[in-house]
Amino acid sequence: MTLAAGAVRLEGRFAKELPELAVPWAGEPAPAPRLLILNEALAVELGLEPDWLHTPEGIGLLTGTVIPEDAAPVAQAYSGHQFGNLSPRLGDGRALLLGEIEGRDLHLKGSGRTPFARGGDGLAVVGPMLREYIISEAMHALGIPTTRSLAVVATGRAVQRETTQPGAVLARVAASHLRVGSFQYAALTGGPDLVRRVADHAISRHHPDAAAAPNPYLALFDSVIAVQAQLVAQWMLVGFIHGVMNTDNTTISGETIDYGPCAFMEAYSPETVFSSIDSWGRYAYGNQPAIVGWNLARFAETLLPLLAEDTDAAIELAQSSLTGFRDRYENAYATGLGAKLGVTEPLPPGLAGELLDQLTQSRVDFTSFFRALGTAARGDAEPARGLFVDLARFDAWLARWRELGPDPASMDRANPLYIPRNHLVEEALAAATDGDMVPTQQLLTAVSAPYTERPGLARYAEPAPDDFVNYRTFCGT
């Protein structure tokens, strides 16, 4: 079935330029599709009429069953190191790239089995798809590069997981879905010529300045290093834990992608892990910068034939660039932490480390502390002091910090009050699975303006209750 002429135009640039990484495919019919939530502002950005997206044709687009004329949906192929082990053939097992609209990918999750499904049913359920909607939109509001969520559609199909759950499809928007894993797949299946074409595609879409550099592919690598260093610093500054930082989830654009077992840290600890499948803590909060560096090293391996004809020279170039990742990350993190502390000058030696040690010692709620510290900058230190077990130690740190003249107004702009706290997310998803979308809408209202205190939203700024312990997240596959 096709849409009325001119209703929606989807380009097929990825599929046309890189057919080796694309398998033409179609979404499975949804028995009784029903729109659960629509991001109307994002729809308008994309040139889509929100009212039309509520129609059967519009909902058909959002489930991949009504396709615009000349559009060519594909399942994308990619590889990936998953928890350190290479899987040569992953790909979109339950997803479709419908095409590009306004220069951005329109992509579905849960639209049915593809040739990459690897024995899975290719479906998704309401809870995990709404999790991605909530958290990706919260990340966008926090100013962190991310894929965006356009809509979640209930399919009317019962899906068997641990229990029978209502099925759903997520429509999301991304700068592209190019990943480190895309380059790995190209290197494994097509060699340097295919890698070069993927690199040229990436340069054109995401890092056009690299095209004019003396070594465009080294410039591409440097650009990806820069955006990934900035991205992981932003994650760390808000306590975000991705949970599954495989190379197939490391984007070339520098956007956060895939929100399966992700969560926001509450009690501060570098060892925090929520993902049920990360039993060894590989992707713990404190490990995230090092893991991004490791993933970038895997990216470098695919680019070596393009960096120089001599392998040793190519390795030297890649290593030289990669050594700059740590400095880029630390500079971004230090600048961001200074903003959270209301200070524009470099922090005195030891000040940040001492604070983080105390947050760990007292298991202080990360988000609440920095908002309370803003109150301390206004003269009332008690909300912050009350979070610590060693008051003398914190008072000594507080005195040093106050000497820096922190600006409370700038702190409010750097420290969110409302994040998608885990107990609130679970509350919203449980209600939505039972057919009640009100808690989801209320949570979205809070996190859509995370830095601005508003009446009636106090519970969205509070840590989890004491009985919400041993929290675990799941991939939702």
C-alpha cells in the first residue's frame, strides 16, 4: 500500500549508496494498531502533519506497513563487539530504516523479523519502547546528543516474553544509524573499498569538514573521537549509564543510541551497574569513558587501510589520534563539572576528587546533591550537608568551594532537577502496559524541562523510596 502522492517523501540515500549494508524488507502487519504517544513537535520538525499521523495511513507509516511511493525500506547490516566479543553479523533483527526525511533517518523498532533476527521474533513490547521514548526525550531536553523518539504504536499483537505482553513499535529519528559496527561489517565483508565508501558516506553526512583535510579518513577518525569524547563526558555529568556499550551502539554522528538496559545513577558510585546482562560490570558507570576509547580503537582498525599505504605508518597515525581521546574527554568532563559547581576557572587540584570520594562514601544521590549545592551557594548549606555522614569532612570541602565564588544561577542551568528516575520510569511503564498512559505523560512533562522547578512536580525530584532496591534493567528483546 502506498500513501497519497506527495504526502510523505522518504529518501533512500543509505540504501542507494551502500546496498551491501542494506537488505530490502517490509514490516509485519499490525493486527490492531493504536497510537499510544506522538511527539508532535518532532513531527512538525520533520514536515509531518501530526493530525495525519493519527489517521490509519499515518499509523501505517509509523508501523512500516504503509510505505510512501518510491520509498525502499531496508534492514541494515552491521557487526559488533558485544561485551568484548566480535559478532560478525548482527544487523537490524527487528528494525527497519524507512528512509531519510529532512536529512534524518526514520527508523522503526519492533516491526518484525528480518534476515538478521537470529532466531528472535523481531517484535517489541510496550514497556521497553516507551522506555526509549521517555529517556531519549529526557536526554534531548538535557542537551545531550541523542536519537529522538517520534511515536510508539501498540500493535494489538500479544508478544511472549517472560509473560505475555502487549506488542509495540517505536518510530525513532537519528542523524543516521552509522555505527562503529557498520565499519566493522564493511571491513569483514567488502574490505578497504567498501570501508572507503562507508567512510565517504559518513564524512558527507556527519563530518563534512574532513573532506577538505589532507588525510580525510584520519580527519574523520579525529572528528568521531571528538564527538564521542564530548558525548560520554555529558553522560557522566548527569549520571547516565548506557548499559550496553557495544561497538554496534557507538555512533559515528556522536548521538546516544539504543536505550535498552540504560538507567540514571542515584546513589553515587563508579561501580554502579543496572543491566541484568552485565554481570561483570564491564559497562559500569565509571568504566564508560574507557569503553568508548576501546570502541574507538576498534573503529581505527577498520580505517587503517585508508589512513596510509604502509600499515605501520597507519597504525602510528591511528594511535597518535587515539591518545588524544583521554585529553578530550577529561577536558570536557572538567569543564562540565566546573559548570555544575558554578565555577568557570579551572578547579583547584584535588577539589573534584575529594568531592567524588565523599559522594561515594556517603552514597549521596547524585542529582539531588548538585541541586542542593546550588542552595548552598545561596547561603543555606543544610540541604547539602544533610546528605553526608562525615559532616566535618564535607564542611572542609564546602569551605574550599565557597572560596571560589560559585554562581548559583549558572549552577541551576547546569544541574537538572528532574531526570527519569528509575522508580518513576518503572511506574510509568507498568501503568502503560496496563493501558494507562497518564503516568508516562506526567513524567514526560517533568523531564521535558529538567532545569526549571515547577509547582506540583516535587515527587519527580525526589530519590527513590527506601524499598526500591537492587534495581535491574533488561534489554527488552
